[in-house]
Amino acid sequence: MRGSAGTAKNERDAASAAARRDPQELWAMTHRATRIIGTDVRNAEGEALGDIKELVIEPRTGEIAYAVVSFGGVLGLGDKLFAVPWKALQLDARDHVFVLDVEKERLRQAPGFDPDRWPDMANAQWNTEVRRFYGQDRERVRPHPDSPASRSTTGGEAAPRR
């Protein structure tokens, strides 16, 4: 019985500590995907770029591989979507936004896709192109060796190279 009393006290202490945390610190902790989707994205200068529409998970690791962002309203890019490598985004817990350190003009050349024709995000060529654009070319999503994406060189509907 003594162990369960100690466990209950530890749980109360942890709950009390969590209640005293700064709201900014709480925002920086683990979140449901629905809380991230819809979050604004800004550049390092604080200019609005767009918002997160979807998250893409790498199934073998369970990590977020990409945030799918719409820049259309801000940059005049229409209904195109853009897969931004998750590690290219930095959380600004104070303002509850994500920061993408890319100038607005450069984003006009970002590889994007039509919302109705998503690319094969496990395709190595597509993956390399997107990660290179955002300066994340050392990391990439690796397709399962038995998947068609690991044998394909063209994959889905990736944007043409510019």
C-alpha cells in the first residue's frame, strides 16, 4: 500500500507543477494534430505566409515528416499546397505560430501540388527536391524496401523542377 500512496503523491505533485507552468511552455508541449492544423505560419521577419492544412506522418518512425501548408492567400499562389519538412518549421510558443525561415519571394518558387493530386511523398526524387528547397536535404523519408515508391523514380504528381 505504501507504494500506491507514494505514486498518488507523485501524480498530484506532477499535476500541480503542470498547473503552474507558463502558457507558452504548455503550448510547446505535445499536441493533438487537430491543434496544429490551422496554425499560422510566418517567416523570420514575422510576415504571415499561410497556415497548416495537414500533417504527414512517417509510418515507420511515427514522426511528422511534413506539414502541408497553404500559402495561396498570402502569396497569390492560388489553391496550391506545399509540403514543408517538419524540421524546417520552428515553434514560436509565445505567439502560437510556426516560423519558416524562407523569404516570401523565394516561396514563389517552392515545389507545390494541387489539393486534388497529392504527390507520392515516399518517392525519393520528390522527397529530395522538396527537402533541398527548404534546406533539409540531409534528412529524408525513406520508403519501405518493399513499397512501390522504393522502386519508382517518378512516383506521383510532383511539381516540375524549376
